[in-house]
Amino acid sequence: MMGKSKLLIIAPALLMTALNVYSQSKIHRIDSLLTSLHEKQGFDGNILVSQKGKILYQKSFGYAVAETSEALTNESIFSLASVSKMFTGIALMKLVELGKLKLTDDLQLYLPDLPYEHITIYNLLTHTSGLEEYFAPPVRNKLGPEPTNPDIEKAYVQAQLKTKFPPGTNWSYCNTNFMLLALIIEKASGIPYPEFLKRYIFEPAGMKHSFVLAKNAPVHLRKQIAAIYNYPDFLSVHAINVDSIAPARKYYSIIRNSYGDGSVFSTTGDLFQLHQALERGKILSKNSQQIVYSPVTLPDGKEYESGNANPDYSSGYGLGCQIAKDSSIGKIIWHTGSNPGILTFFMRNITRDQCVIILNNNWYRGTFHLGGSIMNILNDRAPQLLPASLARKIGQEYTLHGADSALKLLAVLKDGRDYHIGLLEMNELGYNLLSKNDYLTAIEIFKVNTQTYPTNGDIWDSLAEGYYRAGDLEEAVKDYEKSIQLNPNNESGKQMLNKIREELKKGNKQ
């Protein structure tokens, strides 16, 4: 006679112990990963990881002010760069809730001087407006030092730029959209954008260390703002304060006094508070959030890629946020930010109440892959980290030990198994070497790029320039021809090719 089946009952205390051990294992994996990246690849910054309303992991790596060896702390404040767009999206939806505007409202209803018809607030929020960046020369050339949002609006009025495509028909990420949205928030609400965020987001969420624009920092918080660092080029061994890097200074002079697309400052703890406030419906209703977290669809049904934190998080774009297309572990909402010296990452799994926040102040290039990898660890997926930069490794080897040592190392690592061969990074390293008149080493760098990205015409153009500057005109001709074959619009390459052919003719006559 068969025995009766028995139901296995686990005591609540034992179940909680098992769950705690499981969580501790994940925390250990996250800490080991971050410690290794800090020690071996130079990652610095602040991290916070939460689940079910509880902070699982919060830690600081590196310096707030390297010059004085002042360490980062959990209270260190960072510029959020484009993570600020999430705040603008939330603010617009709050105005919808308050009955102050509609997503279908036309841009010209609020900013009538702009020469753009049929662009809606929704188009701006979803990057489907077709507008050009305010960094584009026709607009940038009309801007004075440290322009404000109204200054940038005026520059667009003067430039009379056409849109890249009819509004709503395509997708193109553009900071201008959110800079203009900040002006619309001010027109619709009657209060400045920084005050609106304070009143309707920061205070309800309990974000006591957050503000808009560095100049608006409360006196008692100013010393907590972390300095930001970057490498001047790929030959540099140490990151330095961006104030010492001329291109970075110029860039910040353009964005320092504008907002909507950036310029929110915050801490990991405050961003956790925002996550919690949204989870609990304290800022926006669940219905409003559902609208914010719905990716835009284009009329032709065309798939587009708004970004990815790593290959697991290919995403579309909602109202100021990215939405992962794969929802197998829950609905993933996220955004990244990038300015010279700053990389920021804010990812939320709103199905499982999970949150990953990374605020990096030394431009660690793998930040976005790292953030997605931590979310993977929380959900029993393998991390997908971006390998270390080959350009950085070879450039630093060159500076420390010379060209011969760098070339030997390049020969070992150029298979790309252990180091990432970034097309733009390697190209920049090649030009760093050209600036030092080391043409032969630069050529070897460009060669690796052409072997890795053989169909990219610009890379062949760079190799051709290397050979030309080294005096090998015949090889330069071959590579310019290859570049033009791959990119028939390479007008500068055509000009150089004609110039070199003329030089060869003169040489043959002599």
C-alpha cells in the first residue's frame, strides 16, 4: 500500500534565514565585483543597490577631491547629467495631473517665437521632435558664454534650423528637447524649474541633498559636491580635474547655466528616496507612471534602439526614461548620464522593487554595463561587463615604458579577448601618437582598427593619414582609395588623394 504524500513545511524563521543567506551571497558578489574594478580598472564613485524597499548595498570608492585625498562618502553629491531628464519627464506628467497642460499641446503654444510647427510636448519628451542639438554649430555659434535656457531658445529663433525629420516620424536623442521642456514647465506652472522640482519632487520624496544647478546649492551642501576627473587623452596615466582640461572647460561653459536636459545634483541616497516615492505613488499616480513608462511607437512600426546598459537591456524610450524591451525579469526603467568626468546610472525594476544607482566621477567607461550587470546579479543572471579599454592600456604602456613595449603588448592583446577594441578610442589614441610625431606606432594602432572594423571608411582614412605623415605616399594612396570606396562622401579624403597623386607625379618627374 502506497504511503501518503507529505507536504514539506518550512518554518518562517528558517525561510527568512535562507533568504538572508541568498541575499548575502549576492551582496558579496556585487562587492567583490566593484572592489576588483576599483583596484584593477580605476572605477571610482558611489553605489547603492536596493530591493523591496531595503538598501542591500551602499558604498563609496575613490576620492571626492583627489588633490586633498578627501574620500567620497555616501553623502557626496554628484551632477546627474542626463539622468536629470527623468526628473523633467516626471515634472511634465505632474503638470498633466494638475491640469496645467496636455501631452498633445503644441510647442508653439508655450514658446511661440520658435519656428517649429506641429511639435508636441509628447514629441519633445520622447525624442521624436526632429530638432537639432543646441551643440550644433548653427546654434552654438550664436551662444555667448554660459548661456541660459532663454538664451538657447533665442539662438534657435535666430538660426531658423529645420528639423531633421517631420515630428513624430522618427527617433533621435536630443538634449534640446528637454531644455525646451524646462521652459514649458516654467510657463505652465508660473514658477522656475528648480523651484518646481523642489516643490513637487524633492520635498515629497524626502530628497534633502538635491538641487538644480551648482550655483543653487545650499551653503551647507556645497562642500559635499564631488569634484570630477577625466584623462586628458589615452596616453595619460592619471585622471585629472576637468577644470584643467581645456575642451572640458569649454563644454561646461555651455551647459553650466541651463537645465532640463541636465544640471540636477543629487546623492545615491536621495535617488533611492525618489525610487521609493515613485513606488508608493507619492509623486505621480500609478496611472500617470504607466504613461511615463510606455515606450513611444513610430508610425511605420520601425524598431529603434534608444540605448542599452549592456546587451541584456536593449530599450525603447518613454517620457524621459528608457524601457527595456525584455521584461522576463520585470519591467526595467532606466536612464544614463554622461558629461566630461561624469557617468551616472539609475535603473529600477518596478515589478520587483529593485534599484541600482551608480554615480561615477572619473569617467569609468564601463559604468553603464556595470549597472546592468548588478541588476543581472540581483535576478540570477550573469553579469555582462564591458572589458577594459585596449586604447587606455596601450597608451599608458607607451607613456610608462616606451613605444617598443607598447607595440609588444599590442601584439599580445589585439585579439580583443581580454580588452575592448573601441573604434573611436583606438582612433583617438592613434591621433594622440601622431601629435607626438610617432608615425610608426600610430600606424600600428590604426592597423588594428582596420582589422577589427574593416568596413569603416573613416578608419581607413586615419590609416592613410598616418602613412602620409610617415612619408609613405603609395601606401597612403591605397588606404585613401579604400576609405573612399567604403565612404563615397569622404570629400576631404578625395582632396588628399588628389594632392598625394600630384606629389607623386612631381616626384616621378624629378
